[in-house]
Amino acid sequence: MFTIPQPDGCLSATDVKELAKDLVGQLPLPGIEGSPLDPGEIWPAVTLAAVNQTSIWETCKDNDNAPCDDTVMDWLHTLNREWLERIANDLLKEMAMTILDPNRSRIVSIDFVDNPYHGTHSDESGELCRMAAKDGTTTCHRYCTAYLVSNGKPVTLATTYVRSDEKEADAVERILDRIVAYPFEIDLLLADRGFYNERILRRSREIAATVVPVQKKGKRMKKKLDTHCSYMTTYRMYKDCKRELEFPLAVAVSYQAGDRGKSGEVVRGYVACDLADRTPKQVERLYRKRSAIETSYRVFRQARVVTTTQDPIVRFGFVLVGFLLENLWLVLRWAVVARPRRGGRDLPEEFTFKTFSDWIRHALEEELERSWEIEMNGVGVPEAYAPAAG
């Protein structure tokens, strides 16, 4: 159960630490039978590693009251993916609904998060996905997420682990099933061209109006995009097949006047389900609302545990801790710290995610007794360097 503190008085580092500790501590950790420890001693070490953007080894080495790093990792290797994912999504929903009006419709964006991975898979060939070359690798662990498109409340609504031996549409459907379970209406679904998929489009348009950039493949699509004028039309995916899907197509023509060193005409096509009454430019403007996701990604990556483990479920657990901490910060910033004003709340610039993380770090290091010392070399200055006797 997640509860936010009363907005009277002051919010302290200890308050934030306790909230983070209670929140992350609700993630299910089966643990080691017969161990004298419990999850309450494991998750604080993981949380501290996350806000420090360091490893479990570093965290346990530097804090006297932290468990041994091998013990922490042994516990984490007992995580169950399905159970972990279900509880984490319940917590994300619970936090989101503390600051969202269930009677107001929302815009939701869906995206894939790729974490580059170097090395071989642990024991299952389906755990690693392929991606465009990044950070010197083409393999990654992939997660599908849904975010609220909002300037003040860009909370993560749901997330799921994506395997390479399943259809990506399966993962997207799991996310769509979770967001339709929210009590608010969904006005619009936004996704990038990786979601240009017949099955995904069928499911998403059942839920809400949908905007997805098309992939510029096939003679018929290329012909539609061979234009110098914006226009609305229709397109049939898999024409004359059992899987045929017809949808409104918005073809938007724009000009890059030196933007990022580029110039000239740009033609973009968008799936515009339930938006046939809009102009192509209006559809394109709707799609650009999802650009706020990149800011959310940058924040989430400021709370990632550094690890070399091959275990994909442990890595997934670290990702979930990052999402939970980001949502907790957003909830506290809006519900507890931001001051009401006409037209919306005044979000405090001083309560950044870095400040939030620093507070948790400070309070957890006090609790785990940070060891502010380092072993000396036992040698000192070489005799040859010693000053001559006066």
C-alpha cells in the first residue's frame, strides 16, 4: 500500500528515504530459505546503489551495515519475473492515481526502452533483443512502457519485459491491457514507428484514437508519400489479404529551414485512427507531444544500478526500481511540495530528481553507516624521497 505524507510542515530527507524504502521494499523477493536476512535488508542496498548510480559491490563495500554484496546478489537471483512485474505495475498504478483525476481523459504514449548489453546471454537464448548499433553493441534487454503525456505529471503507467522469442505485439498488448484498467478515459495513444504493426494498430484503435508514424516500405506506401502537398487519405495494410487493415493516413509535408543543419522538404506519414477529421499538420502536432518521453527517460536513467550480472531478471528488477523512484519523485513534487496557483500548481525548481536522490543517498548512508575511510598502504614515502637530515 502506498500513501503520501500530509502536505503540512516540511518534507525531510528522512521522510523521502522512508517512503522510497517502503515503496521498493514492496517488490516481491522470495529470498534464500534459512537465511537470517529478509527483503528489508536487501532492497535498501539496491536503492542506495540506484541513487548513487553505482554497483551493489561498491554499495556494500562502503557501508558497514549493508549485507555482503554476494548475499544481496544471491537474494536477487531468486526474483520471479511474472510476480515482480505484476507487483511493480500495481505500485506504478497506485502512485499514478494519487495525483491523477480519474474523471479527466488523458494522452498516453507507448515506447520501447532498450538497455544495451555487452556479452552473451545467461541461459536463455530469447532474453536478448536486437537493436541498432549503440554503445558498441547491437544487443539489448528490452522493456515496453506506457507514459502519461503531461508537463506536470509524466508518470510511468505500466511496463513489461520483452523477449526476442515472443512477438513484440504480445508485449504491447500486455501494456495496453494494463492502461485500459486505469479509471480514466484515454483520449489518444501515441507510439513511434516501431509500433507500425497490423495487430498493434487493431488493438490500439479499439481503445482510443491512435497516431503512429508509418514505415516507408512498399511501393504503395512510397507512392502515397511521393508528394509536395500535405493531404489526408486512406491506406490498406496487407491489401487483399485476410489481415487487411484500412486506416486514415495523414501525409504531412514540412520544410527544414536550417534546423540542426538540415534544409529542404520532409514528407512524413502517420496512421491517424479516429482522426480523419483532422488536418495532416494537426495530426503531426499531436504526435510531437510524445517528445516529452525523452525527458522522462533521462530522469529514469539517473537511478540505474550499475551491474555486470548476466541475469536478465535481476537487471529487470533494477530497471523497475528506477521507474518506481522516478514516479515517487513526481508524486512528491506535485502533491506535497508544489504550491497551488491559478491555472495549475507551481512546480518547485529546487526539488529536482537529483535533490530527491541526494536526500535518499544521505539518509540511507546514515542508516547503513557509510564507512568514511580507506586502507593505507603501510609503506609511506619511499626512503629515496625523504628529506635529508638537517
